[in-house]
Amino acid sequence: MSSDAQILPVDGPHGTREVRLSSAARVLWPEPKITKLDLARYIIDVGEAFVRANGDRPVSLQRFSGGIDGEQFFSKNPPKGAPD
């Protein structure tokens, strides 16, 4: 496991599960210095309201392999263990 990886507890409809976040200190937005861990914690905090507001509709995952100014792509396959 990467030394920069973090395990985050995430509450869900079937209880709490642990989610591994790799490269937690990676800076996603350089100017305000927001890291991948900052974003993950924010998503956890607003997750329930976000899902409720989306009405169970599918959501796209846009990825930036080289940082916010780098190449971008939309992830087409959900990661292993993603909920239905």
C-alpha cells in the first residue's frame, strides 16, 4: 500500500465501509491547494444530500491523470466494489 494512501470510513445504506484513497496528498487544484483527500472528505460530507438531489440517476466520473491542467477522460467502467 502506498505510504500516502488513506482509509476513509464511509457511511452507506448497508452500514459503514472502508474506502482506500490512493495519493491522498496529491494536489488537484493548485491555487487553493485542495488535495485529493480534501475532495474525498467533502464528498463524504455532502454525499447523502448529493445522492438525494440526483434522484438515483447515474453520474459520470471525469478523471484527470496529470492533474487539473492535464489530460482528462471519462471513466466508463465502475471500479470493483462500486454499488449497483
